[in-house]
Amino acid sequence: MTESEEKYNEYVKTVAGSRTTMLSLFSGFTFSAITILLNQLSDPNSLISQATLFFLVVLFDLCLFLLAWQTVIVVGTYNVSNAPARGVWELTVFNLLLVVVFILWGWSVVLMFLLQNLYNLAMASGVLWMAVILLGVVAMRASTKHLGWSLRDELKSLRAH
């Protein structure tokens, strides 16, 4: 590894903890705020209520996107030499499940709106979440390509072991 790569890896590891903590806190706060507002608003169908909820959904989706992106960057820059095959397999499965959790967590907000019969808000939030997922896939592919990490290569190496 070159000196600049080592510095970059060290930088990512240094800021990863604070970024992940901050984004997790913001995600949890916005999710809780959405949940509480849905249950406490006297008229969740009013325009101002739905605009406020949609604003919180935008914040929530953005935090999840950034949290997922940060996770991919950290995983892509975390170099472990001579990892046991089982460890590589466990990390690959964990990362795949983590992606599923991120996606399902985002859909949970849409489903909460459907439970409250806020169909327009659910549709707008669903479209936004699909756009975030697509943007996330593009960003993650670009990051992993830049970092030299590939899920396909990981899966191929698992089959070889």
C-alpha cells in the first residue's frame, strides 16, 4: 500500500466513528419524530402536517443514504491481511444483510404513512426512497470501484474457499 493510501485509510478510520454516530443519532431522531408526530398530530391530513412529515422524511432518507455510504467507504478501506475464509464469508453476509436492513428501514416510514391513510404522502415518500436507493447504488458502486473493492470478487473468492 502506498503512503497516500495509508493516510487515506487512516483518515477514514479516524472520522468513521464520529460520522457514523452522528448520522445514526440523526436517523433515529427523525424516525422517532415522524412516529411521534403521526400519533400526536390532531390532523395529520392537513397540508402543513404533511409538509412537515415530508421534510422529516427527506432528512431521514438523506441520513440513511449518508450512513450507508459511510459504511461502504469504511468497509472498502478496511484492509485485513490474511483474513480467515469464514471471517470473509461472515463479513460478506453481514454487509448484504446490512443493505437489506437499510432498505427495509426506509420503507418502514412509507408503511407508517399507509397505516395512517396518508396515501399521497406515502406515495411521495416511496418515490423519494426509491430514488435514494438508486442514487445509493450508483454512489456505492462508484465508491467501491474507486476503492478497488467488488462484491462480485468477494463472492467469487468465497466460492473458491
